[in-house]
Amino acid sequence: MDIELSRWGDPQNKSGDYVVQPSWFPENKVKFQPPTGSLNLTLQWRAGLATFETTQAGREGPLRQTMSSKTFTSAIPTPGSEAVNIEFCEFAHGKVPLQNGAEVVIEKFQYLP
């Protein structure tokens, strides 16, 4: 399962994807447009259920606004062999190559079994 933030080299693409692998099935991928600024990206995984959510960072309680979300109920992997990968990659084959560099700041990562 993935949260992907990339325009994949095309400035017209929405830059967010919630994905349950394999991603080539259309029902396993939802595109969204995250707002600029700091974000909280969340994946809650339970047996048979995966809920993705994007909110603005620093807002809690009644000020917390969900920018996008999706719950998947099919093709959810069975817990037991979890692995976490955080990747930061330049997509070198895009229509518009990276011009001014990029930066990602991860302030907190939390895994709660």
C-alpha cells in the first residue's frame, strides 16, 4: 500500500495517489490533489480495510480539515510481513524535468501495531 506524491513528470497530473497494490487495477488507485504546505498523511490498516487520509499539519480537533480520503475494502493485504519504505525520487523521464531541487521534511513517523 502506498501514498505517492508525484506528478510523474507531467505538470498537469494531480500529485497525490492512494494505492493498494497491484496499482494497475483502476479500483486500487485514487488520485487526489494535496494542498501546498505541511500535510499529515495517514494510513490506517486493519484486516480487510485500509483508510488513507490527508489533512493540513498542525490542526487538531475542530480545526482539523480532511483534504482528501479513501477507504479501500478489497485486495487489502493480510498483516504479518509488514515493511515500511520511504522513498524520495526524481522522475527523470518527465515532460518537465526538476528545475530547482526539492525537499521533504518528515517531522514524525509512527507505526502502531
